[in-house]
Amino acid sequence: QDTEMFELLAALVWGAMELVIALSGKLFVQMISFGRWRGESLSGVEGRMYGPAGALSCKRDGQRVFTWSGMQLAGLVFCVLLGFAALVVSSLV
């Protein structure tokens, strides 16, 4: 019974972490592109409808749209860059 509770808690934490990374990726993409690119909505299916299978982004109506996977990758890149910036700042102190 303890194992089931731990697995449920781990799944909830994993889902929350995935959501935070994807949302930070969505904001990172919009910030880097000055609003020219965007991420699909959380319940969106644009990536599956307009892009090839497994694509990180697709083009719709002349605008680059990042899929869920693309937003996760951008979020990971943002976290890595944030980590490097923290290391540089901490080495200056």
C-alpha cells in the first residue's frame, strides 16, 4: 500500500514538472522570437494536424507553432541556460 501511494505521488510530481517545463518553454519561445513564434495550447492538436509525426514545430498560417515536445525541449534549454547563469553569478561572488 505504501508503494502504491509512492508511485501515485511520483506520477503527480512528474506530471507537474513536465507541465512547468513545457510552460516555461512556451514563454521562452515567445520571448526569444519577440512574439513571432508561439506554442500550441495545452489541449491543442495543431502539431498532429499540421506537422509531421514527431515534429518539434510546424508552420500554420505563416506562423511557427511549437508542439508540446518542442515546448518541452525549449523549456529544458531554458533551464540549462538558467543553471549556467546561476553558476556564473555564483562564481563572481
